[in-house]
Amino acid sequence: MQRTQITREIEQGLEQYRPNEWRRLTSDELKEIHAGFQLGWQVSVPVGVLEHEKVDHLILAVDSAFPNSQPRVIAPAADNEYSWPHVEPLGLLCLRATRNTAPIVDRIVAHLKDADELLSFTESKRDKEFEREFSAYWAQRATNGPVRTRVHSLVSPGGATREVAYFFDTRFNYYIIADDKSVLSRWLRNTGVNPNNKQISTTWLFRLLRPWTPNEFPERGVEIARLVPSEAVHKCLKPGLRLPFLFEAKTETGPVFVAVILNSAKRSDVLRGFRHISRVPPARIVNSYVRRPVERCIVTRVDGAWIHGRDHASSHMLIKNRKVVIIGCGSIGATLAHLLAQAGIGELIFVDPDRLNTANISRHLLGFSNVGSNKAIALQAHLRREFPHLTFQHAFQKSFEKLSSMELVQLADADLVISAGIDFDGEAAIDHWRRGLQRIPALLSTWTEAFAAAGHAILLYGKASILIGFDEEELATFRLTDWPEGAAALIVEAGCGNTFQPHGVIDLYPTVSMAAGLAIDMLTDKIPSSCRRVWMGNPDVVNENGGIIRTTFTDRYALREFVWP
């Protein structure tokens, strides 16, 4: 569309909305108002039309990308004084977007109407909008220093005002705050930090009755220090240190956390006349913060409820305390473990004797940096770094058959044991051990057939045995394909004689996804009895590589569920 045509349609919209009450701005006038726009118009506002009494005109402006961008409305008199919601710096109004494909005339009218509506908010409506957008306004008014302090929160939302624990990481200039020392210590260890007890301190979480509006944001230390209960002053207020305090507010869109950093007088000044800080009256400690400015900080949430569902309904609340053992950390098991960690399984344990080699990395979650490492140990370390709020306490670099009785104790109280792509001997050993326990964990066994053309995931409860599904040749009786001698079902690796299935990583994903879904369904109590799920992929792959398709291979790219056995 030609620029002259765009200009004509914009002015038609202006005339439709405010006849004879607008004029086109010169390029110099537009630059003085706001850089970055190509065209602009001043639109008069009659007296008494808006609730915002200072605004007597608006500016409509578009950039060079319009109509493939949004027109902007500016209220220069409103500026960014935080007395009105949805007003950005220089008076830019944050309005609802219009469709780029809609008629330009309609878009211009819609934006101007929205501007009038926004600038006519009553005081109660303004406060409500400020509260609803509490997090955004706090971020806008966060303290900007040469090096911004970061705050991470592990705290569970929805609690009362209470004491919490924190650690300051001097390497990266951030505070991490958690419900208690044990939760905080585990998170730190998972990230590679091993603090001593003295390095973890206590502070206070305050639950606000309602979100602050911008003009209520704390400015001085006295506004925070006087909130600390007198009995907690000596424990939480430590002169000479920069101290974090966390605040939680309930908004229409969910809980919001913000933080402030307090700076006090020197410890020596507060101690003057006293031999020990415990002897200093609480009021004197509080007064050491009175006139000092606070640092307002944005909080990044790293707790499970946020990471695994952003505080909305998800399976996380049902599985955050569940324990899963994964036996076999190859291409299936490692990817499955990553999916379960992403879902929020509380604790994962790994068992695998093999080391990662270069031939593995095209199909494995772990890459070249882990070549030569034991798969179970490397997977544990990788997931610890990626999901430090979860528990990865045990990893065994040996086959299941060689686990000691003490090591098996660590597995016995699991909610689910997963065998992922292991051999028949391993399956038989797991079956014998599991069925002999007093409290029998559920078992999920998963693997693929040749070329990953078909995949299986079997879920067993109680004393149900997986061995009844295998014939004398140790092949699954419910398999979907047969592979005559000479077919390319298994390839012998050059040099060492190892065998492997010739398929790519993409071929594995349907089976892995199926197994992960079955695991989550079990852990959220959606599966009442033993069952098996089957992935039927592309039968053409079987034919092309000399395999035989069984009559039970009835579908293409489909998942089916059957009762067990």
C-alpha cells in the first residue's frame, strides 16, 4: 500500500472520531515528542471529556512498518508519573492491539477510543489496574544500579508471613531465598555450591494484604525494618550487611513475589556503647535503616509450582513427591528421564553400567562433553544442573543384577521402576526382585522393535510378571514384527562386536513420549490396572529392510492400549 493511501485512511479515521479537531505534525514536532515514528497527528481533547484533567490533547503516531505494526497513542501530559495505569515513559499508552489486516480507518478509531477509555478510569479502577499489574509496575520501578542485584525465589506461594532462609552467591551477585535451610541447601548443592551453615541466613517473607500501587512502593529502610517482629530483629536485621526481604501479593492473575535489599549503618556504629550485637536494643537496630534508601529488586521464581505450571492446574502437585527409578540410561532412558524431570517428578534415581561413546551422541540426550562418562552419573549431573529444585540423590554405575542389597534398599520405596531398553536378563532380574518385595512398586518396561518401527510400554502393578509376555526365545509374544536371519534388524559394530539397532533419534521419540505419558498417568492415579501401550509406526520401514509385519500391526502412526497380559 502506498504511503499516501495509508496517510489518507489514517486521516479518515481521525476525522470520523474527532471531526476538525486534529492536525498533522511536522517531522520536527514529531521528533520532539518521540523518536522512531514516521508520521504523527495531534488530536484535541475537549475539556471534561477525560477523567485525567491534565490531558488536553493526544498524539497518534505510526512507524515505517505500519500497517504491519500497531499505531501508538501518546498522552504527553500524562508522562510516566505512575498516577495512571498503562502509561509508559514519555506518555505512551499501552492499549489493546488491533489486527494488522483490519481496515486502517477502523484501527485508528479503535485505538483512540481505547485511549479515551483508559484516561477516563476512576480512582478505584486505576488502583485495581495497578494491583492487577503489580509485577509489571514493580519491574518498571526496580532499582537500576551499575550492577543489578538478582533475587531468585524457591519459596512456596500461598503461605503466611514467616521466617525464610537465604544465601548470597558472591560469584554472580544474586540472592536465593527458600522456605527453609534444607530446601535451600539441596538446591545449592544441585547447582554446584556447597555452603556451610553460617553462609545460610534467615530473613522474612511478608504477605501483603493487597498489592502495592506504585506510589506505595517502599523508598526508605524504615518502611521495611519496622515490619520485622521485635523478637526477630536480632536474627534478621544484621548491621553491616545488605539484607534481602521478600514480599508476596495475591493478584487476579496469581501470586507475585517482589524483593527489597536493605542497607544499614556500619556494624561498628550500631555497636557503639555495647559489647555485643545481642545487647543492642531492637529499636536502635531498626533505626539504623531509617533514612537509607532501599533497593527494589525483580524476583525470578524458581520453585516447582512456577516452573511446572506457572501456578495453574498441572500434574506437578500430584507428582512432586513421587520417586521414580530409571534402569537403563541409554537413548530411551535418558530422554525419558528428561521428560519426567520437566514434568516435575520429585526424585529420580538412575542405574546403568555403560559409558557414553561418540557413536551414542547422535541419539542420546548427553553430548560430546560427556563422552567417556558413565551414563547414569552423567545424566544425574546434567539434570541436577537443569532442574536444581528436584532431587537426584542416587545414581549407580552398574547393571541392576550387580546392585548390592544396600543399594537395592534405595530403590525399594520407589513409586515406579522403569526399565528402558534393557536386555531380557535385566528384565528377569528386576521381575524377580520386585515381586519379592513386601511393598511392590509399579513397573514400566519400554523398548522399541527394529528400526523403531514399533514401540512398547508395559505398566504392571502388584505381582503381575512381565515374563509371561515372552516366549522361549526371549522374544515378546505381542511383538509386531519378525526379522529373519540376514535381515538388518541388528547391526554388528565394527571392531568390538557390539550390536545396535539402526534407527535415528527422531524414530525413538514416539515410543519415548508414549512411555512418559504412561508413567505420568500412573503417577497421577489415572491407570487402575496393568496395561500395555503400543506405538505402531511406519510398516513400510519393516518391508524395506527385510522384516515381516505381523497381523497385529494393524495401524500406521497410531498408539493403542491393551489390557495385560
